[in-house]
Amino acid sequence: MKRIQYHRYGGPETMQLEDFALRAPGKGEVAVKVAFAAINPIDWKVRNGHLKMVTGKTFPRAFGSDFSGTVIAVGPGVTRFKAGDAVFGSARIKDSGAIGEAVIAPETFIAKKPAVVSFEEAACLGTPGVTAWNGLVDKVEVKAGDHVFINGCTGAVGESAVQIARLFGASVSGATSTEQMQRAEQMGVHPVLDYRTTNLSKIKERFDAVYDTAGTMTVATGLGLLRKDGVFLDLNPSLGKFIRALFNRQLKPIVCTARADILDGLAEAAGEGRFRLPIAEVVPLTEAIPQVIALERGRKISGKAVVAMQ
Ligand SMILES: NC(=O)c1ccc[n+]([C@@H]2O[C@H](COP(=O)([O-])OP(=O)(O)OC[C@H]3O[C@@H](n4cnc5c(N)ncnc54)[C@H](OP(=O)(O)O)[C@@H]3O)[C@@H](O)[C@H]2O)c1
């Protein structure tokens, strides 16, 4: 089987499409034949070594987080899945390996793919959906009547956050680029602000939650936009912010943390047609590396880039 691997932390030049042998799934793990994988910024951040405290020093390391596919084997103690199930979700960051013909994931990081959701679409939902849920549901407990501001509202995490906030009955305002403002309005974001021409620290409205899914706001700006008891969700966490958050309950740094109930919630919403991410481009595995490099260098596409394994 083939997957994208690298033999040291570093830039795009470290990625190679290589043969590998899939290990047997361990306790609580599932082996999946990948149908499609989605590309996320976290993938190149891991490869660059930004998370090496978590990802360690063992090489080669496999590349990619989010996938859809079919279960081929389950490890000891797995109760939620059996061989043949159609699933979607994420690999553990420490293992990665979604951009390849097969991958191992914890059973708590995947869900059954609803029949009405295609494998292409399902591959996109894991990391963005879980990250949005961690902020709005786990930290904010968003509810009907809340007013939420999503910075970067047409990015993958941003669009997931818009849909999850609306799923729970909140109204959503947000900021995006000029090119994406119309799409944001169609998603139900109102008003939509242009991030190039708006100074967020000057807007008058105050919110129950501000989610900086673009990772471009200062903590001062985020906190300044809150109503009393509002929460600023910061997707650009650092040790300093975690320490600051100990003393300020309105600041919540977010680290994507999957759980079975989140994946099942996302699957249910996707099955009802209330959670999906647009697909901009699909490439075969043989063209995945140039696609990752283009996105890493800042090429803009209007939706997710997906890799097809067949
Ligand atoms: N902490 C965690 O656990 C975690 C988890 C997931 C993601 N992340 C991080 O979150 C970020 C977003 O991920 P993603 O997958 O959603 O990426 P994405 O799909 O590329 O979305 C980024 C969005 O931010 C918008 N944007 C860029 N500059 C902006 C600005 N100055 N103000 C407002 N919006 C701006 C972009 O708009 P245009 O493209 O239209 O310019 C785009 O819609 C990445 O840095 C990723 O690494 C962190």
C-alpha cells in the first residue's frame, strides 16, 4: 500500500509517496481502507514539527488527518464498528496517515458515515467539525438566542462553526474575505464583515461567543467583543494563553479533541443535511503532494481539497 510519509520534520520537500505495511489495529483501534482524505492546515504544521512534543521523534511519519473509508479490521475491545462499515473521522495526530490507502484510527475518532453523505463529503468533516464542536458546544454550550461572531466564517473550521451554532439555534455574524462574503450570507451569516476593511476592535455589537477560527485576532480584540459572561474561543493556542485562561474564564484556547459523542453528533447533523463542507478540488493520491504544497503556499480555493485513493 502507498501513503505520504516523511523521514524528518521540515518543509514540503520532505514529503514522499511511499510503500508501507499497515500494522494491525491495537486495543480500541480500527483499520480503515481509505476512500478519500481531506487536506487540513494542521497536516503541514505537524510535518513542519510544530507539534513534535506530541508527535515524537520516530520516523518515517505518515501524513494527513481526515478521511472516509471502509473498516477492514478492528482491534481488541472495539464495540462501535465491524469490518465493512462505512466510516469517516480522523487519525490520532501522533500516528496521522490519512493521506494513504489505509489508516489506523481510535474508534472514538470515527463515526458511521450516513448513507446520504458521499465518501468525498464525509472525508472533510472530521477535524473542522470536531474543532468547531469543541469550542461552541463543549466550551460555550451554545444555545437558542445566543449571538455568535465567527472570524474566518467561510474557512473549514469557520463554516463548521457557523453550521453548528445555527444547529443549536444561535444567530451568527462573521468576517471573511471580499470574495467569500456572498457565500457567507448564503450560509446565514448576518452581517458579514470584510476582514480586509474592518477593524474588529471598532465594531459596536457585543456577542455571547466570539470564535476566531482564522487565528488572526488578538486576545484583547476578542475579549473586547464579548457581552458579560461571553466567551472568546482562540484557535491559535499557546502556553501563555493557557496560563492566561486560568485567570480569565472568558478566554478559552481550543485544541481539537475528538470524542465518540462528537463524531456521532456530526454524523447525525450531516445525515440530516445540516452539516456539510463544500469540496473545491479532488486529486488522485499521485497528485496529493503538489496539492498540499500549493495550499501550504497560500493558494486560495473555495472549499476543501480532497484526495481520492482509487
Ligand atoms: N487549535 C486547533 O486544534 C486547530 C484545529 C483546526 C484548525 N486549526 C487552525 O485553524 C486555522 C483555520 O483552519 P481551517 O482548516 O479552517 O483553514 P481554512 O479553511 O484555510 O480557513 C481559514 C479562513 O480564514 C480566513 N482568513 C484569512 N485571514 C483572515 C483574517 N485576517 N481575518 C478573518 N479571516 C481570515 C480565510 O479567508 P480567505 O481564504 O477567503 O482569505 C479562510 O476562510 C488554521 O490555522 C489551522 O491550523 C487549529
